Amino acid sequence: MAIETPSFDIEDGIPGLIAGIDEAGRGPLAGPVVAAAVVLDPANMPAGLRDSKTLSEKRRTEIAAEIWKTSEVGVGVASVDEIDEINILQATLMAMSRAAANLPVRPAACIVDGNIKPKLRAPAYTVVKGDAKSFSIAAASIIAKTTRDRMMRELAREFPHYGWEKNKGYGAPAHKEALAIYGVTPHHRKSFAPIHNILYADKLAVLC
């Protein structure tokens, strides 16, 4: 199956400075959700820029370093507590809003991966599968992914049994096995069914 190549076609149809916005970490059982906003310099583009999911971890890291050097970047994070309090969708939109607010420049408009707009100061346009279509959203996907991966590696040093340096908090078999043995940490999303069910079972066991 051919990999779709992003372009500036969407950006070129909108006047002014355009920021692409994407997130990483909606599905994991542990860790924050992270979003990034990126304004690229079309005259100074990292080679091989495309959707982060189509790149190896090594290549993502290399391209991320180039994006940080050549582009305007903002990162936003929503914590596990915020995810549990307002739900993962709202927390994702909050992280996106924070990423745009943290840009060192103010874009004329933002293009956002997906079909739901976060609250932004600039006009926003949604693009389904935007990370495969837009260079700016692809760049944001790479920054969000590599930033979150680094955060999960740091958390893995604090809680080494769960394999977060490899599974990044997703429900991999090793992660689920560690949950059964070592239990839930403060970095697990208690509103997610697998974690909620563990906590509920533990509560029932105490009551019985």
C-alpha cells in the first residue's frame, strides 16, 4: 500500500501564517496526552517530512530535531488528572489549545488533524487524516509523538516494571501483566475501563 505524501496544498489555500496542530497519546492507559502546533518555513523544510506513524522512531527523532531548528513550535500537555476529570477528548482539545497558545508567533489560521476544533484565538480548520495530507500537520504529529515518547521514557525510569519506554503506556501484554502484579500507578488513567476495572475489583476485594 502506497504511503500518502503530504503537501502544502491545504496551507496554500489559506492566506497568512498557518500552524498545523496534532496530538499524540489519546489511546494509552497511562501518561499525558500531548499536542503540538508547528509553523513551517517552506524554504527550509526537513527532508522526509510525513505522518509520524509512517516513520521509524529513529527517523522521527531526526526529523523532530530539524523541525525544532527550522520552525516555530508550541507544545501543550494535558495531565492524567485532567484526562480523568474532563475525559480524553476534552483533554486532547485542551492540549491543542495550549500548544497553539505556546507558539512564539501568532498564526493567521490553524489547521487541525481530525474533525473537532479546539478553542483557539485564530480561525481553525479541521482536516480528517490531516497528518497524511498537510506538511504542517505532519510536522505537528512528529513533535507531539517524540515529545510524548520522551516523557514516557522518563516516567519509565520512575516506574520500571511497566515497559513504558517501549509501549509508551499503551495496553501491550507486558504492560497489562505488570498491572496485574504491581497495580495501578499515579500515572494511569483511572477513567479508562481497564484501569477503572482493576481499581473497582480491588475495592470490592477490600469490602469483602
